[in-house]
Amino acid sequence: MNNTKNLPTFNHYYYSSMEKKRVWLIFWWPSNEHDVSLLSAKNVEKYIDKDKYTLVCIYRNKQGEFLIANSISEHLHGKKILIEEIKNHIDTALLMTHGKYGEDGKLQSLLELFHISYCWCRVLSSALCMDKWLFKTFLQGHNISQTPFEILDIQLDSPKNIEQKKEKILREIQFPLYVKPANSWSSVGITKVDNAKQLNDAINIASLHDSKIIIEQWLITPKEIEVAVLWNSEPLISEPGELILAKDFYDYDDKYIHNQSSMQIPANITESQKQEIQKLAKKVYKLCDCSGFARIDFFLSEGKIYLNEINTLPGFTDISMFPMLMKHMWLSYSELIDRIIALAY
């Protein structure tokens, strides 16, 4: 049974069906997650309604030049274009730029500087949610339940201070630990640490991606629960979904290469847990001033719910949780793209 009639319509955002919007699909950015960006962009190109939209593909090469092309397959042979000229070719920007520079507010600030509308969280919320250091510290101040964590800054902390923090970690936080760069997604640079001997190597790996490093305690047999949010003024919060892991750590290869883990939608949780997670998702979404859409991740362990992170630019591959959660809400991939573009401002 199709339940789309029960979804918010967002009619006050919709444009006339007679218009054909020129959508700027930015699908590569110089980050450690450019391969994921390309996978997401290919799916958008595949599913976007060509009768409604003219897709303008934008590629940024390693030299910092913007190239414009008619399709992803032609991007390497695109025509060079100045950023200030792009607005003449598009009506709105659809970002598929996971990771640093494309997800952390930098690209968003560039779009706002040139008065280009786009479909994602704004500069401040993008930067806040991308930086796990700031995000965790900010929400800790609002008494949001999170796993125990410690923060290192390789650039700013003195060697003595770093050693003191390591001693505190070993004294106060139980193994296993997870060591991760503060500014990275898609599990890039994350290492599971089972004992003290592994800690320094894990810190060195994370430091290749960011000078700020998060060290947090893992939980006892946690469920990984995720919620999709599509919202500016009218909220659509999905049923929670659950990641069923093939191993105890959902790393980059498992997400995008081996695809051994699976999803269960809706999650195997109680009704009260579902309501609590959706209520908390709404609260932290508003606290972090998010807009457009996001995926909010939680852990559930021994009956307690912990916030993990907000992903302001979730993956859009065929195996990504965000579009799968929205599909469960009776929004097809094409309809989801419609909704997202309609929320651009």
C-alpha cells in the first residue's frame, strides 16, 4: 500500500511543473572521499527526472579548476569555467561532495558568496556537524547522551599534554576504543583499538586525515541505528533503520567495496525506543541548525540510546541508508531528488 498521501507535501517550496530547472550537480571535490562522491553522483544522474531538470555536471580537478560537462562520463573533457560564471548556467546546486571542503561548509560558503541556491545544510551547521570535536563538545553542553570520549590536537597540544591525555584515556575509558579524525566521514581514517599497544598507531593513522583526533569508547554489542530527516519548516523523520554488521566495525571497504553488511528497515527496536530516537533526532537537528536534510546516527546499547553523529551530506549510492529509509517512507529515488531540489534556497 502506498502511503505517500501521509507525507508532508512541501507545496510552498515547489516550482511550477512547467519549468525545467537547470541543476548543477557537483560530484567531485578534493577530499579523501571523492570516490564516494562519484558513486553518489552517478546515482543522481541515473534517477533524476530528465523531463523536469537539465543536469549540468561540474567537476573540480586537482589544480582547482572547475570544468563543466553535460554528463559524468564527459567530465574529464569538460570546459573550464570560472566560479563567478556558474550562476549563468544553473538555477540551483545539488552537492554530491562528501568529506572535507565539500561537506564542511567551505563549498557552501562559496555558493552563498556568489548567491547560488543549494539544497543542503548551511555553512554553520555543515561546519559544526562535520567537526566531531566541535559537534561532541557542543552537544555535551546540552546534556545529549554520547559515548565517553577524549580529544587530541596534534598541532595545538604539547607533547606533554598529549601524553597526559593518553594516560587519562587508558585510565578512564575502557577498551575497545575507536580512534578517528575529527573531520572525515565514510569511516575514513578510523581504527578500532583493542589494547594500549595499538593506540599510538591508530593516532598516527587518524592524523593523516586531520590534526584533531577523537578517541571514544565502544559499547557492549551496540545496535547502529540511523534516521533520515527531510526538513526545512515541515519535518519528515523516517522510521529508524538498523545496520546489521558483518563484523564489529563498519569500515570504508565494507560500506562501498565488499558490501557485506546489510540494513534492516524498520529497525528491530521497541516502539518506545523508536519514539525516543525520533524525538532526539528532531531535537539535535534543530540544536545544530540543520536544514534541507540529514542522516542522524545513534547507538543503542543495554537499553540506552547514544547520539553518534549528524551526517549533513549522506551517501546517495544504491546501498546508502538515507535513500533506503526514504524509500521505506514511499519516496522513490527520483521523488526524493525532487523533494531535495524543492528545498533549495
